[in-house]
Amino acid sequence: MIARMMLSLLSLLIAAGPCVAAEPDSFFPIMAWNHAPNDPAVLKRMRECGLTVAGFVTPETLDNCQDAGLKAIVANEATQGYDWRKVDAEDARRRVTELVKRVKDHPAVYGYSLRDEPSAEFFPGLATVAHLVKELHPGAWPYINLFPNYASPEQLGTPTYDAYLKQFIEVCKPPILSYDHYALTEGGGFNEAYFTNLEAMRREALAHEIPFWNIVLASGCLNFREVSATDFRFQVYTSLAYGARGISYFTYFAVPSGNFRMAPVDQFGHETATWNWMRHVNLQVVQLAPTLLKLKSDGVYHFGKIPAGCSGPEEKSLVKAIPGPMLVGDFTHEDGSRYVMVVNRDFVASTPCQPQFRESPTKLEVVSPYTGQLVPYVGEQMWLAPGQGSLLKVSK
């Protein structure tokens, strides 16, 4: 049986051909949340890890990002160096104009870094600079990353997290939403507010027709655990099931202070086992991207123990039942066909994924995370490792 499985996989890989860089219309943002060095060898290894965006870089680093096949978020005082409570609009225009004039025509520019985890009191000042970026460099992202929902009202500057999100969107009018949420704690702990955060971001992203990114844990720090292969799968596939259109990792390079440990690249510049686990899931996303980017999220629901703030299937849900603690995201492809992303929420046990659909499909196929091709959903294809997801095409 194992020999037959290996032969089948080999056939798929041969049919798919060698791995190549993603085409522009299949570009899926996967970012290292770090200041990336202007080092061609390091940037090349980031791309080989399956990353597609370097954050954050100086203008001088853009050429090497381009050569490595990476997009980049530019970090510069022209968009970062403000007292956000009192931004002088005239001064900001002068500074942003100078920076944009310098880098606007560079093909590696994906956006400009403004601020991480701002309080709501900073929103008006951030909006001033964000508006200038959008005016002077249309299509570039004025990058602002938001707090997670476990931040306190004092940190948020609003009474609730929902109010924080709504105020940010109303004032800053972002083209993309980004936030971070680290839910994996030492001793195997998991903060279920992770799913509530995904629910909130998905709701606002759909309401305003903008994509959202999730920044997930890639390094042990504070009381957050060292990330395993299962943890990487779980964080990435749950985000995709909720319709995320960007993944970022905190942090790719280990911070040389505190108790940061087992980042993909450690404090000595050496790649750790974590690097390989990150690469494995990133390369899966790259293969799924051509399909993922054509899907619109229709619904998300859980089976087994339903996390607080989430829901089970509804009458319109494609899947009515499935054994195990599973997460399901329903999607519609731009061609009208239907897909589901099923994720095994168990951190320990593999399980066969056997969804029962409300209407029996005439054909059920899975998008291979290793080739990107549709293959029959039968036999060993139906097993999900802990944290793993499967993207299924449901033909009626």
C-alpha cells in the first residue's frame, strides 16, 4: 500500500512539473514580520522558505528583494516617525512625497510601514499619512497592524474590540486589514479567543469588501510555546478556512533579547528545525493559492465542541455533519463552483475527514497541497494530520 501511495504521489509531481515562482495572478502574501537585512543570501533563503513578502526593509534593500523574488514593506521615518497624536499634514506630505518619489517605480514595493498595534487615539494621525500613501502611490498598502482581541480597553482606546475595528475602518479606510493573535501557550494551552478574533476580522472584511491578514506565532517567547509542525498547520489552515488572504509570522528572525527561542532563524543566524516546518506549510499555501485567490467566503462553522463566539452548521451550510473536532469554511469560486476547507482542530490525533453534505455531490475532489491539482478524494487522501486542512471541490 505504501509503495502504491508513493508511486501515485510521484506521478502527480511529474505531471505538475518542477516548482516555479508563482505567477502574478496567483501571488499569495506570506510575510516574515521582521526587519529583513539587505543580504542577498538571507533574502533568497526567505523565498526558499516559501515566504513571498519581506517585512520590513529599507529602500536600499528593494533591489535584492526583487532579485530574490520577494515583495516588500518599506520601513522609513517618512511614514513611521511621527507623534501620532499630532501629525502635521504639511510636514507629512513633504516627507511621504520624498520617499514615494524615491521608491514608487520599484516593482518590489508592496507597501509602506506606518505603525504596529496603535491605540484608537492614533487613528486620525495614521489616517493623514495613510491617505498620502494612497494618493501618491496608488495600490501600495499603508501598512498598519492592529491589536488582537485580548488587548485591554486601555490599549485599544475603545470600550470593546468590535468598536476598535469599526473605528479603525471608518477613520483610516484601509485597503487591507491586518492583526496579530498568539494563542499557543506553554504546556499545550490554547486561547479560544483566537477563533473569536477570526470571526470579527472575517465579518468586517466581508462587510467592507477588503482582505484580511492574520499574523501568527512562529517563535517561542514570553509564555508562548515553541511552535511545532502541527502548530504551523493549525494556525495557517484555520486562517485560510476563515478566508484570510495573507499570512504573516512573528517572528522569522529570533529577537536577540528576552526568551525568544526556536525561531526559524536563531540569534546566531542559523536555521532551526522550525524553519523546515514553516517552509513545509508555506509551500502548501503556494500550491493552493491559484484556487484560494478565486474563492469568496460564504460561511464558517465548527463541529465537535464549538468554541465560544462561534457557531455550528446552518441550514445553508454545505456540510451537515462530520466526525471529530472540525472547522469548515464554505466558499464559492468565481466560476460559480463550490469548495469547502475542512481543518482538523485536534492538536494531537490524525483523523479521517468524512464530511456528510446536505446534497450529495456528484464528484468530490481535493486540491493537492503538493501540486495544486485536483485529485479524487478517496483512500489516504481523506486523512488529516493534526492541524491540517483540505480544500475540497464539491461538484453537484
